[in-house]
Amino acid sequence: MELIDLRRQLLSGHLTQDQSRDVKRHITVRLDWGNEHLGLDLVPRKEFEMVDEDQISVSDLYKMHLSSRHNIQQSTTQGENTRQRHGEPARVPVPHHLLVNLKSFTYNIGEDTDIFFSLYDLREGKTISEKFMVRLNKNGGPKNPEKVDRLCALFTDLSNKDMKRDLYIVSQVIRTGRMLLNDSKKGPPHVQYRRPYGCAVLAMSDVLQIISELKEEKDFVLKVYTCNNENEWYQIHENIIRKSSNKYTAPSNNYGLIISLQLLRGDIEQVRRENPLIFSRGVAITRKLGFPDVIMPGDIRNDLYLTLERGDFERGGKSVQKNIEVAMYVLYADGEILKDCISLGSGEPNLPEYRSFVLYHNNSPRWSEVIKLPIPIDRFRGSHLRFEFRHCSTKDKGEKKLFGFAFTPLMREDGTTLSDESHELYVYKCDENTTFSNHALYLGLPCCKDDFNSCPNIPSSLIFQRSTKETFWICTQLSSTKLTQNVDLLALLKWKAHPDRVMDILGRLRHVSGEEIVK
């Protein structure tokens, strides 16, 4: 009788959308509960409608069964609490999504400013998310006027395990202008440098309970601290978290970054459906650096995350140390610079080139800046990265003089990509007249030590000479469902080329991680 009454309510057409969803959920749970007690098959459903098992993947079908089973066991709280005969019910992992909305930046720097937000795991000492980027003008407003009240990002696919990490929201502020903020003599006004300004942090452990209990955004104020020594800029967020107060300076007032946070749960399509107002504001989707707990069959991804780590450069006869800027380009096999393949952060369009921030008078700069390279699959093979090093003079002309470069291919000759680790690249000498018009002149050179060992007969009379006392480090991390860094897995994918080696390849495959195979 209860089911008949609920069906009558649905057919009446007088229910709101939310009420209809609740009634449908209740009906399907009661039907599945009855089928289980009668020993009948469990019906797979999506959005309370039966699905055609021939039109859906096995993994999705399995998750639907788990979800239905979990709903049934939750519904059996009638009368007395029944004992679980089979232990804990299987639970489908429910992802969390953190909404971050920049409401105000109250510091009057007087120059254009880039603000980067990311999630940082203190215990592991690494960033776990992409960066969300906000561009502000010298008055503190959005550089793009269309983004007023729309400076928000959704950090997606945070697992229950992620929520138990020692997470911090880290916000780094980079200004664009003169070399020294308060010294008009250091560089002409028309020459712009990206320069570090300050950093703010917020412990998730301090706010998680508050935002978990609310269903709307909650405001928080973050102080922006400035670094006492630029040489330690790369770890300013850690120094602030650990309260190493001698390494940073607190602001003179209590205002700073005003942000609002909201925690959302469910798969991203469900969140999009239930929160249309958030997505109508042009929220920037900001993903984890790795993969989520559940890799959906249709989730195609090919993102290379590159960290500009550090460099060691010679003084070059100068009385003071250099102000070094790194420019990076992604080039295809024919030497063409790939457009829109460099992302400084979600929320802003991709760029054809990247320019690092400059550390003042530092021959051993440490940047630790992460750049996303969303390179198309069909352009990955044959492409390479070129890094150009320039000294930024602060004299009258404010010239940026090219003095060296480094490079690395994105794929090895065996078809695997750059491994997820630090790479020490060779630095080659050049000058400001170098045009790089013929990229083949340097692509035949070794880019690193491993490359050198495989090319023993390199002529000494080359146009580019290696600077043996200078080195440059990058770190790469690949999140791809199409490319692999494992030779054995690649051999299996190309088994038709050597069918006689299949058994040997399968034997070696036992040592490959499950995540790599699933990808």
C-alpha cells in the first residue's frame, strides 16, 4: 500500500523536483529491499531508472550494484537495529570537492598581481593539486572585468584519505613590475619582471569541521607574509606553517586575502546538477596532480606536470650575482612552438610560453614552480621542451640577455615518456644573438647524463658548447590515460610486433603497479 501511495504522488505531478527525487529514491530502495528478501536479482539503476546492462561498462555496473546494496542496508533500520551478518557493507567511495572563492585582496601593492592557490600536504612535503590562478590589476580588482565576483575554483576528486591528510590551502602572491618594489632606480618602468611578494596558508584541520556542517560558503581571512630572504622563497609556505617567524615578516594589519570555502560531495556530475549556481559563475575546475580513487572509463587525460626546481649558474665575470629568468617553450618535431600548451593555473587561458619569476642577485635560484603542460596526444611524440636562461639587467636599458639554454625530449626512443622524478639537464652556452631557428643543431646533443652515455662519439667542434659548471633541474609527473612510462606495459600494448615474447612480457608485468595498468 505504501508503494501504491508513493506512485500516486509521483503521477499527480504536484511534487517539486527535490520531492520527486526523494520519493523515487524511497520507492527504489523499498523495491530493492523486497527483491533481496525474496531472493530475486538486484536491478542495476542509475538516477532511479533501470539501465541496459549491455550498454554500460562492467566497472560502472559493479559500482551500481554496490551503491544499491549499500542503500538497502541503510534502509533496514526499521524497528530495531539489525545485526550485520556479513560485516560492514561495501561502500562506494564518495569524492569530496572543495570550492575556493577569492572575495578580496586588501594589500595595495600598486602593481599587477598573480595569486596562486593550491593544496599542500605537509606530512609528505608536496603539493597534491593543480594551481588555481587569479590575475589582479594594480588596484586589486580582476584584470579581466568579466571576472568580478567570479574568482572561484573547485578542487575536485579529494578522497576520504585525502581529507585525513595534513592539508593546507597555500596561496602565493607574485607581482609583475620593477625588480625592487620600493626602488625606482632598479630597472626602467617599461621592463616587467615576475617577482615573489608574499604567501598565506590556511590549515584544513582548522576549518574542515565548520565547512562540513554548513551547506553554504563560509568566509575566512588569511594573512599574507613576506619572505625575509628570497633564497628561501621556495619553502616560505613551510616556514609559515612551522612558525619559523625569523624567516618571514607578518603584515602590519589583520586584513589580507578574504576567501570563502564550501565542501561538496558526490561525483562531479551530481555536484554540477545539484549546484547550478556555482557552475554558472564560471568556476575553474582544478584537478589533483594524480588520479582520483576511481578512474572512470571515459576519463581521458594527458597532462604533464613540470616543476621548475633549481639551477646552478656561473657569475660570468660580473661583480654581483645574476637575476635569472627562465623562459620555456614546447616545440614539435618540425620546430614549431606549440600554442596553448602551457598552463600556469586553472582559471586563466593557456599560453605559448612560460616565464619564471626572478630571484634578485642569485646564481643558484630555487623556484619550485609547477607548470601544467596539456599537450595533445598526437603532438607528444617528437616534441621537446626548451629552456632559455636570461640575465635581467637593472641598469638603464633593463635588457634581458640570453646566456644559456637546456632542453629535453618528452619521449624516449623506446616510446616511454619522461619518468616521474627529478632530471638534471645539461646547460649549453649561447648569447643574445642566438635565434634557435634550426632546432636540429641542438637536438643531436645530449640533454642529460644518461643521454650522454648513449652518445659517446660527439664531435667537439659544435656550434653549442656545454657549460660543464652549470646545471639545471626539473621534475616531471605524468597523469595520462594514453601514455605510459613503463617499458613492459608498452611492450604488451604492442605485442603483435613480437608475438613470441608475449609470455615473457606477461611475466614481467606482475611487477608493474596496478594503477599504471588501470590507466
